[in-house]
Amino acid sequence: MKKLLSAAVLTVCAAIMFGSCSGSKKQIVFYSNADDEAMASMKKALDEHGFAGKYIEQSYGTSELGGKLMAEGTDIEADLITMSTFYINSAQQQNKMFRDLTFSTEPLTVQTPYQTPVVALLGAILVNTKLMESSHLPMPVSIKDLGNPEYKGNVSVVDPMGSSTAWLLLQAVIGTYGEDGAKDVLTAIYRNAGAQLELSGSGPLKKIRAGEAALGFGLRHQAVADQKKGLPITFVDPAEGNYVLTESVAVIEKGKKTNPLAMEMAECIVKYGRPLIIQDYPVALYKGETVAPENQVASKIYAEPLTVELLKKHQALSESCKTSN
């Protein structure tokens, strides 16, 4: 009995030692700020290409995950993230927390070696055509028009303190009219929006769908999808331009504790998840990608590099315009 017991103990100990020494036995912790559609595409790609059960995913809001990246650095629990590219770049500059990617990609724009894009978001003016017609409202041609007096009470936009979607609007307005001119534009828009200044990036479209607002600003691809469904929703590409934000994949630097599966999963997300993601977020990011004619629009990139510091500066400008109302 003693021999049998000793053998059993040795077997258990060996199993524990093997499990603790084998990086492949540890599940990858995957943090993301992605919307539901993008996360579903990434999980589908991972699960169908050998990673089912090998990772634990956790969704965060952009500001919350960004705060964790900046504060925790390499001590963050995550092994792998997808996140707004500007946050990844700022976190790398401050904390040197990401590994260079070991797989190659062919993005349309130059990328840093530690991240590569997976999602692109474009902004546009969103319109409820039925409500515009019944209210006898003219169609806007610019974001600036959303501040026109005839639209008062009929506008819904995103609060920059709540969602990075609003930064698309801020970039377009500040980039076109300068900071001083942008204050006038934003003050008028926020006055027209009133209580319909939303914290969620999808908030304005929900208000416009429900007929609680006639027009506003949000994500272009969502309006295109609604229009295809036959809803009385359309979009206007603003005179200021369609600015773009990207979300990228990156691997946390854990030194000797880095699990090689994290890099393999990052490659899987780009190779197999990206073809699924572009169906919901139809903006070409890589060579060879194509989108339908209604999604072919020339995107604009802000003149300054996008950083957390620049976002905070623009948020402060936006806040000053709200207190003016």
C-alpha cells in the first residue's frame, strides 16, 4: 500500500510540475475594447483554427482598458489585446510593454512593429429620412450644419467623454476649422443636441432609428447596414471629411513568461478574423482587400499623431463648449 501510495503521489507531483512548466497549458488572457460584432468575428476565427478553450476573453470600454494599459504596463494580466491604435502607441511609448510581431502583414499604411490593425471606424452624418421629410428639414452637407438653428432639438451626437466615436467628429471639426473655430461649431451642436448628447458610440443611431432625433453623427458602416435593411436611415459624408480610427492587435511583453500562443493567436486574428471583420466594418486596411462601392470613401487622417494626450486635449476643448450652453 505504501508503494502504491508513493507512486500515486509521484504521479500527481509530476503532473503538477509538467503543467506549471509547460506554457502551452496556460490559457491566454485576451483583453479587447472591440464591439460585439468584431469580437464575435475574432472568436470565430480563433475557435475554428485550433484555439478553442485556450483563451479567456474580457471586454472593456476604451477608456477603461486604456487606463489599465497606461497604469499597469507589463504587469497587466492580459497576454494579448485588441485596442484603439492610439492607446497602444501611447502605452508603448510610456511602458515599453509590447513585443514586436513575429508574423508579416501588408497594411496599406505604415505601422509600428508591435501592432497591426484589425478594425477601422469611419464617421459620418446619420439621417432619419422619414423624420427629416415630415419635419421639412433640409439635408445637411457638413458637421458644422448640425449646429444650424433649424435642427434644434433634433440632433444627437456622442459625448467625447463617453466614447472614442466622438473623436472622429472632433478631429473633423478641429482639423477643418482650427481650435477657435471648432469651439463655435461644437457649442452650437451641443446646444442643438441638449439631452441627446450620448455616452455610447451607438447612442445617436439608436435615437435616430427610434425617431427621437432626425440627424446626428455616428459610425458610417452602421448607417450603410441600416439602409440595406430597408430602414429609413441614410448617411452624408461630411464636407469636413470622413476621419478614421483603427483598432489593432498587440502582444504583451512578459519576458520568459510570454506564452507563445499569444503571438499565434494574434496572427490568427489577422489572417482569419480580418476577412470576417471587414464584412461588418467595411474599410480596407490591407493590400488586396476590397469593399462594396457604397463603402468606398476616401478616409482622412488627422494632421497630428493620435495619442492619449491629444485625446485629452480635445476632450477638454469639448468640455468647454458644453459649459458655454
